[in-house]
Amino acid sequence: MIICVAEHSVIKSLLHNDDVAEAMCGKCLIQLGVVTAEEAQETASWAQTHEIGYLKGSILGSPKSIAVGAATIICSGSREQYDDQRPILEVFGSPHHLSSSIGAAYQFDKMIYPFGYGATLGFVQGAAMAKASGYSIEAYTKILLEWMKTLSDRLEDFGDLITNEDFTAYQATLEVWAAGYEKSLGLCRSLEVDDTLLRAHMAMLRKGVDEGYGEEEILAVYKTLLPE
């Protein structure tokens, strides 16, 4: 059985009763709604007590992508349960098993948010600047989509470089990146467009330079984000 509701209290009201436990005994519950790791563990414990299999999943995708089977589904819990339920999950798109730890799907989902929200809000920011400059949103979007193909390739390289802790300035130094972004911030202000997002980005770049990584790649900002 798949359940996908937003509130843990609703999940408990729907599932945590003797009738459901009896009907689900020996079967598997796949929870795709947004709940915390602790809340997922509570339902997992309830399921285990009643001999019900349990997988916690998160959907990376929009309703549109789910409807056409193009979403990404990340799951945590028993690998055996995942393998059994994978054909069902594949209806929604591409499933991935992360860990046997129940909370992993929730944590990983929230790790994706900074990029997803950042990219979306960055698109909106650029659209506002394009509008204020007198350019069409259509032209802005078309050029951005072409550039995104290059970004996709770079992200794979960036992941490898961070994994290997290689912050050599292959393309440009952090100082060069920061100087370029300073000009974007200046344009935003001259257009009288809200610069909240750009100021946040600029603060991250400056922090990297101030902490001594100015001659390394922009990826060196990663080092300023980790706990000491």
C-alpha cells in the first residue's frame, strides 16, 4: 500500500489502528508523504510491531512528472522490501534505494532542496532583471535552457572534484568568480530590482575569499560551509 499525505498526525489517524494493522499484516507500506526522520521511524516501529513491511520514500518531481512516470523516487528501509516493491515504484519514474536507515530518504530529500529552490529562485531573479532591462522572458528562458546543458556536465565534474577535495582553479579563481558576480549585483541594483538573493550569494563568495580560498576554484566555498 502507498500513502502520500503531508501531515504525520493524519498518517497516524489513518493507519495506526487495529483494523489497518490486521489488513496490512504481511504486506508492505510505502510512505511517500513528507514527514521527518523521527516521524517515519515512529510509523516504521508501528509497522514492525504488526509484521508490516515499511519503506520511507520521497518524491523528487512535480505532479506533472509523476503523471508521466518521469519523477525520481528515493527510498530508505529494508533493501529486500525495496527490491520487492521496485516494480510499483517504477510506475512513478526512477527509484533509488539510499540506505537501510529509515530517515535517509527524508534527509536526502532536504539536501536536494538548496539546489532546487536555488535554481528556481535564481531563474525568477534573472527573469525580473530581464524584464527590468526590457528583454523578453521568452528570450531569457531560451538562452538559459541552452546554457543549462553545459551546467549539467559541469555539475558532474564538480561532484568529482569535491569528493576528491581538489579545489585547484581549473577554470577561474574564486576571486575572479566573485568579481564577476559583483557586476551582476551592480546591474541588479541599477535596475532597482530586489537584490536579496544576489547579496546572499555574494556573502558566500566573499566568505570564501576572506577565509583564504581566493586563489582556488569557486568550489572552495564548500569548505566554508562545513562544521568546524
